[in-house]
Amino acid sequence: MTLIRFNKPFDVLSQFTDRGTETARATLSDYIDLPGVYPAGRLDRDSEGLLLLTDDGRLQARIADPKFKLPKTYLVQVEGEPDNSALAQLRGGVMLKDGPTRPALVERIDDPVLWSRDPPIRVRLSIPDRWIRLTISEGRNRQVRRMTAAVGHPTLRLVRWSIGDWSIADLPIGAWRAA
């Protein structure tokens, strides 16, 4: 069995081929030259950070399936300064169009030391931004972005830091290693 951790850069698709566009976009094949592995879950093109890949279908399902409630932790740069009320809403679960989310763990954090993003986020001088650490145990489409927007703080940058016990703490952007 093979399991690898990949620190996915911004603007890279979480698949090995790009189907359906005239201009080629960056894919996993631009970074990973290990045959037979497939992503265990997804990470949106405009998100960065940990993506697990494996050649074991059962492990892939266990990592990706929300019924196993594997915690996923994100470092999220949001617009504005989330107050205690906004954080309490995230902790209690947020109502989205597709139903309520499970409660999340969330805390304000100091600006993390991360690689620079290309292109950088849009900075507005009149509106501050803040980093939070958010841990969820489900994985709906664009869930973290929708949660922060629902409490009035749109996501500017999203970095998945860990899934369960696996993290990117020692992994440079664009690199992969055996888990």
C-alpha cells in the first residue's frame, strides 16, 4: 500500500488530467510522478495544502468518506476581524443552503509562516483581515468558504493543514512524500 502527502499549490487541479478546457491547467501530474495513486478526497483549485493520495481503494474511501468523521484542519485568512459571536456560530454549526454543518473547532491565530501565494490575495487597505484555525469533520463542496461567508467573513486564502494525523508541517509547497 502506498500513501503520500502532497502540499498542493494554489491553482492546481486535484486530478491528474485536465478535461474540458481549451487551455491546459496545472494538475497533479505536473508534480507527482508516482503511478497508480489517486486523491483521497478533493481540494479546490483555489485552495492550497494537504492532499492525500493512495493506491488503496479502501483507505481512499475511509479518508474521503464523511461518515468516518476524520478531522480536517484549515488555516483560513478571512476578511474582517471575526468577533466572539462569529466564532460561536462556527463552533455551533452554521446553516448553509444544503443544511446545517456539524460543529467546528475554531480559534483566532497569529499570521502563520507560509509560502507566498501566486497570485497574492486581494488586499483592501480599508478592511482588515485575520487568520483562524478551523477544524471540521465533514467535507461538503467548498464548505469552509461557505461557512466563513455565512458568518460575515469571506475567505481570502484557504490552506488545508492536516487530515487526521497527517499534516504538511514539514512539506514545502509543491512537494510530496510518503506518509
